Amino acid sequence: MIRATSIRKRFGDLEVLKGVDLNVAKGEVVSIVGASGAGKTTLLQILGTLEKADSGSLLINGEEVTKLGSKALSAFRNKHIGFVFQFHHLLPEFSALENVMMPGLIAGRSMKDCAPRAEELLERLNVLARKEHKPNQLSGGEQQRVAVARALFNNPGVVLADEPSGNLDSAHAKELHQLFFELRKELGQTFVIVTHNEELAEMADRRLVIRDGVI
């Protein structure tokens, strides 16, 4: 599902990634750990096409994404990649339901067309009763579940999570971790998770350590 070869990235004089090679199979859950500043988030942003590598090759589901123009890349990202961040990045002026629909609306679908899929996901994540609530009316755990539902809206092949439970208490963090594995079992999604949470890292099929710019 993901094949990254010789990924390099520098910011000014600082070379953060020094030739990273990474292969992730379809349906695999991979965790990436490492010290702060090791390049975990930079790598995740490159895998998610939010950041461009200085050199190297990146194939996602067989497509060489480094060769896509910006418009094609945005469309590819919206369709094939879901993101879950530490800070949920829900839009405060919209309800939970509207936030979940956002990837579909961005793709040009109508609200009427998007609503059933959004409700289905909110129900799967046990937050359907909160669908009309704005983010500031939801608990931290509920906000993160809405963010996961949004990430899954377009049924992406790849879900990238950056410290997804970093802002949750231990009970909600455990629930969220379990949820990723349930979703993989049900939907066959591929997960790449950057985390400082050792329990989550150990639950993954593979735990990768990034150190000195390489895995």
C-alpha cells in the first residue's frame, strides 16, 4: 500500500530525514516511535503528501504521488488518505455531522448525498447522538471519534495518525487504540501511527523506530 524509497528532507542546514525506506502492506498497522525531533511527524506528512520530500520516491497504492501536480495531488489525498491528528482540527462553527461530511463536500458531493455516510460512521463510532453538537460541546474523546469518522469518510486506503491519543486520558486513549484495530478488521484500512504511547506502539503489527533520520 505504501512504498517509500530513499526519502530525504532538510530544513535549512538540518537534515531531518536521511534516506528513509519504508514498505507497508495493505491492511497492516504500523507504529513509528522515536525521540522528539527525530523526524516522525515530518515523515508522516511526506507519506500523507502534505509535505514534499527533497528527493526519493513515494508510491501509494501503486501510484507515484511525487509526480502529481498540486491539483491532482489534492484530489488523490482527499480520496485515498485519511488523517487523524493529536489536535482533532474539527471546524468549530460546524456540527459533528457537518465536520464528518467535509471530505465528501470538498470532493464536490452534496450534503444530502453525504449525510447518510456521515451518520453511519458516527453510529459506528458511538457518537451519533451527538451529531448536531459543535466541537466545543463534545468531550475530548468524542471530538477525537468525530475526527476519526471524518478521516474514514471517503473510505481511504491509508489512515495516517499523528499522536492520535496524545490529548486523551488513559481510558479514552485505550478505547481509541482498540478502535483502530477494529476498523482495520472491518474495513481493511492500512494504518501508520506516530506515537509516544508505548502501549499503542506495541499493539501494532510492526513497531518502527526512527533515529538519526533513518528507520
